[in-house]
Amino acid sequence: MISAQRAIVDIVVPDANTDLFIQDQKMTPVGTVRSFYSPDLEQGKVFTYTLKIKRNGAADETRTVQVQSGTRVTVDFTQPKPGALQSPEGNIENKPRPVDSRPDTNPIKDGSGSSIPK
């Protein structure tokens, strides 16, 4: 169950040994599905976090996710990036849209309770 003050971000990565970074801080959990829990968030406010994966033999990939208190979202790095066009050479990203909200000073926390700073 999701706390009314927190958000959960489930992240699906292509390989259990993929390095995952949130707000440029490396996370320690491993596996292909990882869950991270935010600290208490102000209700009605949107928070944006940047997630990046690094793996051997592949280009780094970055995605952003927006969350609000009481929500659970999934970011799936095994699927094409939303808005990406498919080509024989791989994904071609569309021009990114501006982000309306920036993360505030609230960190996001991983499942172990470790704080991830902004």
C-alpha cells in the first residue's frame, strides 16, 4: 500500500547487474526490478527525478519521471523511451519537451531507507 505522503518508483532494467543512478547517485540494489520510495511529499506538488542506467557494451540511457504524493509509477528501461521513434539503428529520440517542475530539496529514498540527495 502506498502512503498518502510518499511516492513509489518501480524501475525495470535490462540486466540484474545494470548500474542505476537517481539524481546522479548510484543505487546499491540489484535485480531487474527495483523499487524506490520517496520521503514525504507535499500533496498536490509534482516532483521530477532523473534516472540513468549504465551497462557494459551499451550506451547510457537517461529518463525522467514525475511523481506526486500517493502515486506509484513504473519506469521501464527494457521498452523504448516514450516518444522515441524506431529505426533500424535503434531509438531516435524526439526533441524533449520542457519540464514544468524541478525536484525540490526532498531526496528520494531507496527500499533500504538510504537517502538519495537532489
